[in-house]
Amino acid sequence: MNDLTVRERPEAWHPVPADDQERRLLDVAESALSEAGRMGTSAAEVSLSHSSGISVNVRNGEVETVEHNRDKSLGVTVYFGHRSGHASTTDFSRDAVVACVGAAGRIARYTEEDPFSGLADPELLAREMPDLDLYHPWEVDMDTAIDIARRCEQAALSADDRISNTEGGGLSSHHGAALYANSTGFHGLSRTSNHSISCCAIAGSGDAMQRDYWYDKQRDRRKLMDPEAVGEETARRILRRLDARQPGTMSCPVVFEAPVASSLLSHLAGAISGAALYRKTSFLTDSLGTELFRPFVRIHEQPLLPGAAGSASFDGEGVATRTRDIVREGVLDSYLLDSYSARKLGMESTGNAGGVHNLTLESTAGGGLEALLAQMNHGLLVTELIGFGVNQVTGDYSRGAFGFLVEGGEIASPVQEMTIAGNLRDMFLALEAVGSDTDTRRNLRTGSILIGNMTVAGG
């Protein structure tokens, strides 16, 4: 019978944290792995997490919702050779852990063998876990949270008489810890926090009403925008949309403002992810080493950025993350693979179990949005996208949009009720510039993007 405890750990790893909740995670992990060993499994892995926080939303100065969250979870995967089973629970009691492991074992005994399943290759597991400055808990009291949300909303409402209503101002603050451990002796613990302030406002009257929003999100609440600044930015964005009209149908250059430009990175990431590639449901199947963009384009992962939204020293299987190019000089240099998809493709895990880590499109322009508008001269600025008209198999792209017509490098008039269309392969090759106004609030990081030509369908 296998000994699957995690008591013996490489000396390079950090000692067990003193925090009681984190100690509890380690105890539960060891208990689950030991129980899996008593069942005679060949391997096992566990993922645990706990988190807590508060979310407050006010509307017209009145408290609309208050949510207190305290969540925890345990997921167990066991292997009998190449047969595997998975079970989960939110109960960390000894009996519940034993029952969860038992359920995973029963599932595994009835599944078909899969030669590609199993733990990550041991030589790829993380051995160094630097402090990435991701944990800044904020035990904000209810009165303070409500006051911040109100200040944010009031700043938007008082900015202009044409702002007649809101969908609320909000504050959210959460923190917690997550642990991954497996039967090779690996364990990795990460602690994170996330805090945000947001506002959504409504302006105009009758059929000419518009809505828009803004938010800020940070690991450390001391870096958040002032609530008044969030409200004022919300007001600025909504007022510029008043009197929007439907444009005519045309072909023209398009600038995607930074907050929506990250969606193009998302489509790329989905197309080069392992599951889409081995299932051949991606328009970029067998595209490694091919030119997707012009030679000035660089897209890379930066998993070890201090305080960033997607930073992590190991992925969901314990594989070490590393800074690396995904697109180099316009050429696709790497896929995004976990252990299973890597084996299916005859390759090696890239440390992307669970997703990407600060996928970054490097700036190519000497300025931000204004510089790209000047370079475009005449065309369309897109500030909001709606709908899900993207075919990941063919790359066909068609989405509803809001934005502004641009004339002489300046915003001329707001437009709405239009569709922008193209094919992602063509759009990637038509990428002409990336602004320096990088949006760092997300795991996908890019400035505004200029695409040389797209079809705009309006009235």
C-alpha cells in the first residue's frame, strides 16, 4: 500500500504558515492523501481553498444589497494506474474527507483507462515560491463599506444634471488561501486578496437614455482609486455617449479601447489552449511556428509580476510558471498546455493548468488611446462590446458594439446599434499598433489596439 502523505517536503519550500486556517488546509490535505494511500491508489492530488469577504451595493443612496461570503472547498482526484475519479465537498470534517476520497475511488474503479491522465511530471513542479505581494486583507467594517459605495455613486450623480439615475455604487473585498498537494510530496499554498470599487450610471431621457460604468480592482486596497474618482470617470464615460446614432455600413480601421481590447487576447488564448487544440476545435490548430501577427508584435506571460491580477508561482497542478513568449516577432512560439493536453499533443506542460498568468500584449505606440486615434485618423473607436458572435473553430468574428466615429484623429460623434465583423486570423494580421494605456486590472493585459480594417454594419 502506498504512503501518500505530504510530510516530507523539499528543503527549498517555505515552512508551514502559522495561520490557523492555512494550517487547517494542510491538515485536511494530508488527511485526504493518507486516506487515498490506504485505498491502494497509485497517485492522488487535492485542491483546497477557503475565502471570506464582503460585497455592498447602494442605489440612490440606499443600501440595496449586502453579502458576507465565507466559502471553502475540497477537491480530490485519485488514480488507479490510468483510471481516475474525482469528488468534492465543502465539509472539512474527518468523516466528510474520508467519504469524499471514497467517492473518488469508487468513480475511478468504473472509468475507462486513459493513458494521458495522471499527475504533472515531477521535474516540472515548482521548487521556489517567491512572495508575489498578492495578499493584503482588508477587514473593512460595514459602515465604511457603505460610505465608500455611497461616495462613489454620489460623485457620478452630482457630476451633471443629465445623469438621472444609477444602477448603483459598490465595494467588494475578499481574501483567502488555496492549496494544491499531491502524492509526490508536493504542496503549494497561495494567499490572495482582491478589492474593487465600481459604479454604473444612467443618463438622458426617453428613448435616448444611455448607461455606462467604471471600476477599479487591486490586490492592495491602498492602491484603489478614490471612490469619487471612480464615480467621476463613470460620469465622464456616460455623458460622452449621449445623442448616439446608428452609423452607416462601411469598412474602416477600428480602435478597440483598452478595457475591451483584452477580449481579443482572450480569443487568442482560447484558440491556443490545449483542450481546443487536441480536440481540433480551434482555428489555430497546428499553427505553432506560423506568423499570426506582424513582426513587431510580442505577446508574453509574466506570472511573477508583484501584485498583479494573474500572478502565480505555480499552476493548478503545481507546475512552475515562468516568464515566456507566446508570440515572438509575430510568430506563434508556444501553446497554453496543462499536463493532460500536453501528453495528448506529445508535448510538455507549459504551466497553464487553470489558465494564463498575466498574458501581456506589449505596447508598440509612443502613447495611449489618443496616439492611436491620431494614427487611425478616420475610423471607429469601440468602447463596449455585446453578444458572443465568435466562432472558435473558424475564427469568424461578429459582435455588437458601441463607440465613436473618429474624424481627423479626434472623437467626432457617439454611435450605437452596429455590428463589427471580420475573421480573427485577418484581424490579428491587420493589427497595426498597441497603445501604452495598458489596462492592468485583469489577467489579460493590453493597451488600446488598432486593427487596420473591419466591416461595420449599421443602418
